[in-house]
Amino acid sequence: MRVLQVSAELFPLLKTGGLADIAGALPLALMAAGQDVRVLLPGFPAIAAGVRDAVAVKEFAAPWGEPARLRLGRIVTPGARDIPAYVIDAPALYDRPGNPYEDLARKPYGDNHRRFALLGWAAAQIAQGLDSDWQPDIVHAHDWHAALAPAYLAFAPPGGRPRVGSVFTVHNLAYQGLFAPRHFPELGLPPAAFGVDGLEYYGQVSFMKGGLCFADRITTVSPTYAREIQTPEQGCGLDGLLRSRSHVLKGILNAVDDQVWNPATDALIPYRYDLRRLGGKAQCKAALQEELGLAPQADAPLFVVVSRLTEQKGLHLVLGGLDALLAQGGQLALLGSGDAPLETAFRQRAAAAPESVSVTLGYSEDLAHRLFGAGDVTLVPSLFEPCGLTQMYGLKYGSLPLVHRVGGLADTVVDATLEDMASGEATGFAFDDFDPAGYARALRRAFALYRRPADWRAVRANAMRRPADWGTAAARYLDVYAEALA
């Protein structure tokens, strides 16, 4: 099957969150299953620089007339096959400082509607023969940035070619790609596309809604989140639409790329380890304590956070529970950035207790690996979490996740209750009520288990053994592709 994966970012070239990890791992898993896969990416500087041997395929025009060029090259991935990659060469739209979505002042670019409409438009053009040497059977669009691809395909004029199926994956329904209605005429879609059963969302243009309305099949990144987004509480105003399309909606749990996230082979941690040789984990912890200026205490449980600093991620619970964490003898190491008040508050706590609290603002892939390698507990108390990869990295590295039981967190972490410890299913700590009391009880459970070394080792072994392979996920996506084609 020929599959075109469409996304705004892809690890290892460009990453702002978990979308990039998935966009980089899924093509490799599909290729390993014998599929013919290519990816389509916007020509952001990091992507344009990272795609090797790119050659021009064809020039084309955006719906509003702006010229662009399609290039084809390859992405080199460590320990795996190269990924064939199309890049949209449109410097006026993509060659900018800042991250892919915001300028240096952290404000969304005023022409984001054009920048990401072009991504969906190019996908549809490829499906209609823009590259005369290769046309996909399936276009798989990821999140709102690529969500117009199914809409463009749905309204494409018949051309005598075989039908191309479309799949749209929701990574986070809260980010919808909303734009003023005056921009709709620029998108090149017919007036019928802007309506209740189309892109119109309370008077605005919603790219996300376009994907949800017009894709042949919809997936999201965990089974629990697929159910949650059909409720008013987590449907972000789209729950009615999602309930009406529930027959084409499936939750497929994300996985972990073993070539990148594996403590037995990870070159980014100072000491490798696995279940049979766990001494390296203790050495990783000692090395990180020294690196971050934390007290060199082997018996102090080390809690780690790798996250955007937002209330959605539950970081106010971590901040409010920090006194209790420190009073019970714990340490905290945080890596992330986000809301200024949270950044300031965590920075102040680190300054007040530098031997117990370390805060690194920003993002470092290398430091993220070292945190998971050293950590005893990974904190992921999110208000909602479509899937979450952080807790899955924690499981893989034996840094037991402490999570709010929602979305993919509920699907991947089993609370360390007596019965689940006895059955060998317990892998971490989970709480149901998103409030300080619920978080505090989970924190106390973590400390109680840590003081019982034999039980801690058993739960850690359960966590590290938990399967999270992309081969299983890829097989489920192939089933969805077949349904979309049918």
C-alpha cells in the first residue's frame, strides 16, 4: 500500500512535542511491515536542512496563487531505513525564525491559515498526480496543521484516477487551527465546505473540523481519549460531530520508538542498563544529581518532569505539592517551558532549595533522556492527555509514572494497588480527582512504595516489561487504511 503521511513536524528534524515522535516512528513501522511510505512536510528551515539529496519534483501554485515547489529527498534515521520525504519549498511562508507556529515574541504568525492550508493542498495535489512517478493510495493527515488534506480530497474534481482514501489523526483536540471567516476564500474550497457540516465553527474557520468532517476514517492516539472526546467535557465543542462519526472513529495507542528510547542502547544517558543490569540506573541518578547540583543522596526519590509548563499539564498541582514532596525527602528535576507565571514560580523554588529542586527552562532532547534515565518517578498529572509519551518513556526507563487517570495515561499506567501488585500488573501511580488532595494521595503512595524496596523493584520491573511496540500500532493503522479505501 502506498501511504502519504502528512505532518508539520517530524523527529529527528523538528520537534516541539509528541507529534514529531509519532510522525517519525510510524512511517518506519509501516515500512518495516512492507508498505511504500512517504512523508510530506512544510519547508521549515530545520526540515529543509535535514532532508538529504532533495531534488525538484514539480512547481505548483497555492489556491491563492502563490508559487511553491515540491522537492523529494530522504530523511536519515539512526539504525533504520531512510524515509522518503517530500518538502514544500515556499520560503516566503516557511523560512522564518521562531518555532513552526509562532514568532520570536511567541505570537502565532498572522498567515498561519495559508502556511498550513498549503500543507493540506500539496497533499491533495500529490494524491491527484503532482508527482507523476508516485501517487498514494492513502493520505494520512496528522492534527490541525494537515487537516485540510481530507477536505481538499473530498472536493477534488474527478480525474479518472483510482480513489485515494483519507485518514485524519487527532493528536490534541484542544488545538483546532481557528481562523477568521474572511480567510476562507483564500483556501480554494467551494462555498459548500464552509457550513455546519464543514469548516464553520461558531462563525470561524476550523481546520480541525475540516479533517473531522471530510476524512474517510478518524483516529486518535488512545482508546480512552477516543471515548472522552465524544463527551461535552472533553469534546471542545466538537463532541456532537464526533458522536455522529463514531462509526469511523478509533483510538490507536501510541508506541515508543525502541531505536530512540531504550535504556539498554541509549547513547544520550551516561550509563546503559536493562532489567537484568539495573546498576546503570543508579549511576545515571548519581551523575544527574551532580550535573544539576542536587544533593548526592542515593536514597532520595527523584521525581522528574519533562513537560510544557501549563495548567493543562497539571503543573500547578506539582507546584502546590512541592512542600510535601520535599518534606518526605524527595527531589525534583524539571525540564520545560510555557506559561510565564509557572516558569517564575518553579525558578523561585529552585533558587530557594537548590540541593533539592532543579529547574531547566526550555527543551533539550539530551537532558530529557538523562532525566528519564535517572528518575525514580515521572510526574504527568495532566488535566487531559490524548495519549502522552512522557509516561511511556518513564515506563521504559523504570521511572514510575504518577498520572491523572485520563486519556492515554489511563490506558498505559496501572496504579500500584495491592491487588494489581499481586497480579503483576501495577506499573505506577494514578489518581482520579484532578485536585490537590487526589495528587497528594498519589504522591504519598509513591513514597510508601519507595520505602519498600522489594515491592518497588517488582513494580519497576512490570513497568519496564510493558510492551509498547510500533509494530502492533502499525498493524492497527493498516486495518484503518483498508477501511478508508473500502
